[in-house]
Amino acid sequence: MKRYCLALDLVDDPQLISEYEAYHREVSAEIKKSITDSGITAMEIYRVGNRLFMIMEVDDTFSFERKGAMDAANPAVQAWEQLMWKYQQALPVAKPGEKWLLMDQLFSL
């Protein structure tokens, strides 16, 4: 089992942040299935201010390339991602088109 940690910012607006959180309290079964079908076995998202932090645990079938291809071929995921861009904004260090950025591990106990 491998773990990845990623970061992304939200638009710094309390109303938009509240809406974003509401969407994540009721994620559709189709979106959840797209996550697990890609080899992600566990996913958590945390927030402080407008910064998001995601922890993903994945099995041996997972790759970011495979997940990207699966998402691109899934109209429900594309609609979800389009909707989420209303609330999300790329980190200042992101390249054009990048959303969630993989974080480097600095410490482990």
C-alpha cells in the first residue's frame, strides 16, 4: 500500500468554501466508484483556511496516468471537475492546468 499527499487551494471566500464542503458531504456514488476503480483504497481531504490537503492510499493498480485517463473518459467525473473549479484555485507554484499538487514527505516517525 502506498500513500500520496496532495495540496490545493480554494477560492478564499467563506460562501464558496461552505458550498464546496457541502458538495463533499454528499459525493455521488458514481464519483466514489471512479475513485475506487482507479486503485485508490482510501481518501481523506482536510482544510485549514483555504488550503486543502488530501491523503490517498492506493493499491498496486494505481497510477496518476491511469487515473487521469479514466477521468478523461468519464463524463460524470468531467462534470464534477468542472464544477469544482468554481471553488478551487491552483497553488502559486502550480504549472498551467495543474490542480492537486503532490507533496514531498519531509518527516516520518
